[in-house]
Amino acid sequence: MATSKNKKVTSQTIISKYMNYVLENDGYPKSVYRFCNDINIKEEEFYAFFGSLESLDRAIWNAFFTTTIDAMNNNEDYGSFSTRNKFLTFFFTFFEMLTLNRSYVLFALKRYDMPFENLKQLKSLRDHIKGFATELIEEDNDEKLFKVTKNPVKLFSEGAWFQFLFLLKFWVDDESAGFEKTDVAIEKSVNTVFDLFDNTPLNNVLDFGKFLWKEKTMWN
């Protein structure tokens, strides 16, 4: 059985070694035993943090989310941002995080031939993003005097998740320098969503539509 060195094993240690393992071996470990043996930790150390390899897959995406939130909260100015700018900041920061780990993320998102199977690892992330969006829209609604002007929380949070999936697919396919087209897609999509909620949609909706059409013709 594998034995740990004096270094304390943490969840981040396991996540980092797992991501490296996947890329270096061009594939996933067959079992927890094999993985622990290869990275020289005890199985009980693994199970102290994760119940299975599948839960570890989900935990990686959760770590991307929590690291993003921590980075935003460490910005002294973040608390004074508008809801729109907080949402923009979240997407910009999150996709910067993905870019830092692009090799692993692309590998993970193409693990199975069936796209639905690849989305299972995002299950917990979906809850986090919807929860974040819910907090933002409730904060925005608290500042509105009349009920008629308040935005539907459930619709906004669900829309935020689908918006993320759209941006994720866009980022995966983006081959522009510095992924600058993804930055444009983030800005245009977030502004379009908020303009729709603010009942001033026409210009930005058309602008966003033109952008998507231009990108679509470049993909074909």
C-alpha cells in the first residue's frame, strides 16, 4: 500500500496531483487504489476529502468557482460594483481561471463521446452559479422600490447557468489570441441579459446577435 511522506495531504494537493496525472497519462486512473498508489498517498487520505473519483471530478470545478469568488472578494472595490459589473467580473475571472488550466479543462470536457456525460461533472458547479446569480438578483431587487420592476429570481438564475454553458462552449472553440473573442462574448452577453431585464434591449440584442452571426460564419 502507498505510504504518505511527511507532507500533509490536503484536498488541493490531491486535486493538483489528479489534474497532472490525467494530463501526463493522457487518461483517467482506473481506481482510487491505483491513483493513490501512483501519487504515493494512502487511500484513507483520499477518502478524507473525496468519496470517489467522480466526486473529485466535480470538486475540481467547485475549486475553480471558490477560487474565483475569493479573488473577487479580495478586490476592495468589488463590494461597490453594480450587479451588472459583479456578474461581468465573475465571468471574466472564472474564464481566466479556466484559461490557466485550459489543457485539463479541454481534456475533461471531451472525456466522453456523449456531451451529456461530460456535463455531469458540472452538476455541483451549476448549483454554485445559480446560487451566485440568485444572490445578485435579490440584491438588485432589494434596491427597487416597486414590485413590478423587480426581476424574476428563478428565471435569472437559470438563465445564468445557460449563459455559462454558452460561454464555456465559446471559450472551448475560441482560437483568438489571448481568447479575446471570449472576453467580447462575455461582455456582450452579460450586457444583453441585463438590458433585457431593464427593458432597454434593442441595441444590445442586435449587437450581440450580429456578433454571434459573425462568429458562426467563421466557424463554418
